[in-house]
Amino acid sequence: MTEPAHGDTHIRMLISQERIAQRTEELAREVREGLGDGPITCIGVLKGSFIFMADFVRALGGPVRCEFLGVSSYHGGTRSTGVVRITEDLRHPIEGQHCLLIEDIVDTGLTLDYLTHFLAQRKPASIQTVALLDKPAHREVEICASHVGFTIPDEFVVGYGLDLGELYRNLPFIGVYSP
Ligand code: 5GP
């Protein structure tokens, strides 16, 4: 059993800051190799992806546009409601652009599925998806991100942007929350 992390006995470290940093560099290289040196429109899904996105776009380098989509699906609990709601739309058109949707975690897959269809209607040149975490245990739609950082077991995780009731987003690592 790992030591409780950050002094909170409900949280146990799952993925360290160092491993996240290393994997983020690898993912960025992978995406650049696929899309080349041209402009990439990175679309972060708020709020969970904001810390990953900040590190990812810096690792990506080259010409990058940053956009955000506000989405609400959990309403503060630990299980998905299955209802995806857009709370903040893109500020600019993405037509003809190579887009990369940036997610913190894919669980049921409903959010990723909804958002890829939502973005496709805006006629981008291409859409790829990158998810820092993949939790395949509860998939409800057959979908997988184009690029995945870590596949994790069926546990509720917090930190590095992910919250529980708006807390813990500022932890520099990914931890498992168990009350
Ligand atoms: P999905 O639609 O794939 O079920 O869920 C996607 C969203 O649910 C994620 O963007 C994230 O906000 C939330 N989510 C899913 N699993 C977890 C988890 O283990 N921890 C936290 N904090 N959020 C999660």
C-alpha cells in the first residue's frame, strides 16, 4: 500500500508528477509526428483538462491555437449521469482546421462520443482526441481516444485537474480517492 499522498489519508498516489510529465512529452511527440509542423487547434474540455492541456500544448510546440469547451456531466458526484451539457461553446470557428480534443479522462465514453460528433458538425479538416487517462471498465459506447496517456483501473481519481466536488484539482499527481 502506497503512502497517503499530500497529507490527505483519503488519497493514495497512483501516477506521479514525473510519470505524467514524461508521458505528456511522449504524447505530444506522437501527435506532432502524425499532424506535422502546421497549426493544431487544441480544444480543452473544462474543467478537468486545464492542467494537462497547459503542459501538453507547451510540449507540443509549433503553431497551436487554444480553445475550450465547457461541459458538465457529473454534477459533483463520483458517477456519470450520462447527460452531457455544453456550458461554454468555442469562441472561434474551427472549419478547415486540424483539431485535437483534449480530455482528462474517458470513463463511460459518453462525453467523448458526444463531443466528437458536436465538433464534426463544425467541419474541421480533422479531429483527433487525446485523453490523459482511460478507465475502460464502465464503457457505454465503443470509443477510445486516438492518444491515451495511462489506462487505469476502475477507481475514482483526483488531482492534476480532476476534482471531487471542485476540490483536489491542484494536486500535482493523480491519486485514488477512497473515503
Ligand atoms: P464519461 O462521459 O467518459 O463517463 O466521463 C467523462 C468525464 O467524467 C471526465 O471528463 C471527468 O470529468 C469525469 N470523470 C470520469 N471518471 C472520473 C474520475 O475517476 N475522477 C474524476 N474526478 N472525474 C471523472
